[in-house]
Amino acid sequence: MRTIEQLGEELGGLAGRTVLVRSDLNVPLDGTTITDDGRVRASVPTIRELAEAGARVVVTAHLGRPKGEPDPRYSLAPVAARLGELLGRPVTFVEETVGERATAAVRAMSDGDVVVLENLRFNAGETAKTDEGREEFARQLAGLADAYVSDGFGVVHRAQASVYDVARLLPHAAGGLVRAEVEVMRRLREDPQRPYVVILGGAKVSDKLGVIESLLTVADKLLVGGGMVFTFLKAQGHEVGRSLLEEDQVDTVRGYLETAAEQGVEIVLPVDVVVADAFSADAHHEVVPIDAIPADMMGLDIGPESEKVFAETLADARTVFWNGPMGAFEMEPYASGTKAVAQALVERTRDGAMTVVGGGDSAAAVRDLGWADDDFGHISTGGGASLEYLEGKELPGLQVLED
């Protein structure tokens, strides 16, 4: 993949060139308040590098899942304001992605200026399923710029207009964020230091079937928590009460347990769980062994003994990849398991191990629970992209950059 420096050489310098940057600014919002600006902060270095080189930087991104038309709930206006604060320079926000106002704003730019265009997904062409459906929107985007930089790792697994099609129309390069993410994921997939321990959580095992199958050929140990663990427990013959369960995946998970045993991969499951009579912070809750989950209660976190088992399993790990919280961490009674895993990773990081927090809810959880990004080796900006890379899938947004 071409670097920004190589792109500049190809163009005879970046000064005066208009560069369209695909960033990942898909941050959680409470109204117009950003509750976790991690992805904005991760996008800053590439934007700053281009601006300081004299490029005219046009930033594109999506936010949420609008239905191909403008929706004020998903405007990038508050994100553009935060980006300006972090860059320490003015950022112009345009309430349009393509059209007369966007074109006029770009034409009015001076060297080093930064413009943020409105949410890409306000345009149906961004996420159209066919090349033909995306083509016109991609051409309109490409018509704003002289070159393209892909720096949104969280979307490189999507064949979308701003991720894939624009790169085919303009001289292009991978931004620093994408390059760093790819190198980390490559090491996890191809060259991990051992022991290599993977921690998987989150709600659904079906979201991670492919990556589980792939990791069973690479990892030494697999720790499982979160809502997905109850499908594993059911596969072992335990009753799980009203806990989240994907009944249609029980046989598949049972097969994974058998494959792991055959290949010498240790799958570590909780020995106790925190159960409650409702999905609420105020619900009655208690700790029970995994073979004693009441029929009328649901599991919402791993228990204290499981925290110890997981920490002990991680104690000698030299590489750790973590994707998915251990419980409903947003509610204090069910946050302890996620806190314990995060603390174990912090300790491994301090001891020189490679620790990777795999984006999405995991990244939000560690920040929400009070840890800083530099407490870990790497916090990925791409949950789904990270998993698909580790699964060995070809990611369209990376494939198109490899020329």
C-alpha cells in the first residue's frame, strides 16, 4: 500500500493539492454530545500530516445508520467541532456531502485548510449494494479532489463508495492509522509471540463464528465471556435460565469445543456468573456457579471466581487480543468482569506483552471504565474490520489500495 509520502512524490508534492480523506468518525453521541472521542483522536495524525504538508484536506466520514437521506440526529457537525479542537486549527463544516455547497467550500480552500463534509450515509449511493449503484456518488466525491487517502480502518471491510470506489478513481494511499492497524492485525494473525491468548465477549456468538474457527488454528488459549458464553455453556450441557442463548448455534459451538480439544487449544469458560431477575441495574442479582443458574434469572457478567481464573490464564501471555466486554458493563453491578479483564491486560502491557483491544464495545468499555489508550499496547478503531481481518477475509477497502 502506498504511503502518504509516496503519494506526495507521485503528485510532485502535496502543497496545493486537494486530498479527500476517508476517516472513521463514527463516535457515540448523546444528543449532540460525543461520549467517546477515541476515533476522532485516532484520525487526527493523518489529517494533521496532510494539512501541515500544505494539502487542502477534505474529510469524509459516516455516523450511525441513516437511511440514505439527511437525518439531523446523525449530523457530523459536533464531530467536526471536536476535530477542530483536537487539531488546534479551524475546521469548516459543510452541511452537504456533494453538490453546490460542497463544491464551493472546497474551491474556497487555501493550502493547509481542513473541511469536513456532512455524513456520507445521507446519500443512498454510499452504501448501495452494486457497483452501478455507487458509481455516480463515487464520481461526485472524486470530482472534489486530486487524490484520496484511506484512513478509516473501521470501514475497510465494506465495499462502499467512499471506501472502495473512490480509490479506483483517484491516486491513492493508506493513511497512518490504516497502516498501523494492518500491521498490528498482521502480527496477530501471522506472527504472535506465545503464549497467545484471545478473549472474546459481547452479545452473540453468531457474530464471531468465522473468527473463532480461524483463531482455533492460531491461538493457544481462548477465553469466552459476555452474552455469547451461554451458548458455550449450553453446548457443555448446562442450563442457562433466561440468559442470552442462540439455540441454533449450540451444535456449531459444540463442534468448536471438540476441535479445540483435538488441536490442543484451551477454551476457558467462566466457573461462576452474576445473574439477575431483570436486565436492569436495580434488579435483584447474585453470584451462582455455572451449573446452578436459576431458570427465572439471566446471566449478565462473569463472576468473581471467573475473574481470578481469567487473570491467571492471562498471567504469562505474551500476546493478547480482546474483543467484546465480559458483561453488561454499562450497568455498575455487571461491570466487574470487564474491569478485571482490562486490569489484567494493563498488567500484561506493563510487563512487555503485546496487548490489543479490538475496537467497538471493548474500546468504549475500557475508556468508560477509566483507562487511557496508552494503558494498552493498541486500541483498534475497527471492531468488525479487525475480526474479518483475523478471520482471513479479503477486505475490499484494503484490497483496492494494493497496487
